[in-house]
Amino acid sequence: MARTAGSDGEKTDAALREAALNLIARYGYEAMSMRRLAQEVGVQAAALYRYYATKEDLLFSLLTEHMQNLADAWDATKPADSNPRKQLAEFVRHHVAYHVARRHSTHVSNMELRSLSPEKLTHVLKMRNAYEKELRQILRAGAEAGMFDVEDPGLTAMAIIQMLTGVIVWFRPDERLSVEEVTKNYLQMTMRLVGADMQAAQPAARRAG
């Protein structure tokens, strides 16, 4: 269902989407009622249906937006240099940064796929596969060039994605590691996983520092 147009409608839509992410992340999709969401945003429950015909439509919109923004962010970040080491290093930085900045969105995206109907689930999974294909292609190119020691790019990509996304489970910005330090450690682990030279993956400016 299309979102209500106009500045007021867009503000309300943004507020209810943020509130929905927070409520679902905290209580789960099934426990979040549209009435409770309306109370959180400060509107009548009936007003929510001007934006989304059903609660599932709202969830589907949240999940597709998460995946689309993730893919768009990678398109904007992806190095022009085709060197697989540099591309993998940038993919790690991009993936960690994106998910740390969107903890609730990531949690909902990971946990609530089960709440979608088969048709909507298939759509979101296709979006996921398209994004993860980028990593598989990097790994395959690195293996073919002799830069990576990877026997199964698909399985290795799955392991890397799970490791990187899992940072949201434990990372807290006010604890001992910064985002930069976490990213550096995950980058080192990823490079070891694929048998790559860590130094070769570092841009010259970063190595110089």
C-alpha cells in the first residue's frame, strides 16, 4: 500500500515506522498490536490504516526498506577498483557500519521473516540473495585470482554474513571497543577466513596511518 503523501503524512509515517521497529525489536511482531503502535505515535488506531492496510504490510515494508537501503549503501560504497581483496575489505566495513547503525532494523529483519506470508517472504529472500551474491562474486573472483583460499564461495559467504551481522547482538558503543576497532577485528578475522593477505587489502592511506 502506498504511503500517504504530504509533509504531515510523511512525518507520521516515519514516526510510526520508527515506533514499529522499536516495539517489534523489544516485544516481537506478534505482541505488537496496531492499537499499541497508534498509542506510541499518538494517533487514532484507525489512522494507521491510511498508511498500511494490514500489520503484515507494515512489516513487509520495513523489511524491504532495510534490504533496499543496505543494497543501495553498498552500491554507493563499492570500490571502483576490481581487486577482490579491496572489495572484500570494503564490504566488511560497509556491512558492519550499516548494521551497527541500524540495530533495531537489523534485529527485526533477522527475526521476523517467519511472520511474512510465503509470497512476501519470497520477495524479501530474493532481495537478500541479490545482496549476498555481491559477496559471493567477490569471493569467487578472489579464489580464481589466487588471492583467496576458498573452496566453497557460497558457504564462506554465508559464514561471513552471519559473523558480521552478529555484531549487533553484543556490541555496545559505550563499552571497551569502538566501531572502528570492532570493524578492524572483524576485517582481520574475515581475511584469515579466506586466507588473504590483510595488508594487501588495506588502502594506502589507511596503511600509512
